[in-house]
Amino acid sequence: MALIPRQYAKILYELTHTLDEKQLDQAMAAFVQVLKKDQAVSLKEKIIHEFEQYAKKQAGTQQITITTARPINKVFLQKVADVFGDNVQTRATVDPAILGGLIIRTEDKILDGSIATQLLKMKTSLL
């Protein structure tokens, strides 16, 4: 039974995070064999991405994506990250369609303070 990339990533992390180098090589070889058996080798890029995300989460690192209408400087980016506490990794994206303000995405939340969303809410309340 093939799993989704996130499931493979969690299994891989739980099996390998405490291993030494020799044990890690053996575990990785066995994991690749499982991927071949499940015909899931084509998912390797997604599994690697999910593994990195899961490992960061287990280490207590929170990842946030900050979307703005225009590029922001590193000082502002850091100020936003500081609101979320220690061990925060940020990624900035630009989307002119939001018009202004910002959207912050964490793993499980979206904080939308964009002008586009505020205008949409205003339009909806007026109709």
C-alpha cells in the first residue's frame, strides 16, 4: 500500500533521527527499497520536502510565509518573525493582487490583513 509523501517523510524521520552514520546508510537503503516496492520513487522530491518540514517542526522551528504587494526589507521581515517568537524561519513572497497589507501563513493558520480581502469583506457586507 503506497502512502502519501508526508507519511513516508514522518516514517523516515522517526526511523533515522537518532541513528549514527553507518546505521543511517543502512536505513536509507532499506527505505529506498520500500519506495521501489510501493512504486513511490517518483515521489522522492515531495518526500524530501515533507521530511525537511517535519524535521524542522520536531526541532521546534516554525515556518511562516509573509506575502505582500511589494517587496519588503529584511528588517520588516524580522520584526514580523519576532512576533511569532524564537526559532522562526521566514519566507517572503510578493503578490501585487493583494493591493497592500500582508498575509501571513503558518503551518496551520492564515492571517489575512490584505487590502484586497478587506475590500471584499466590505463589498460583501454592503450587499
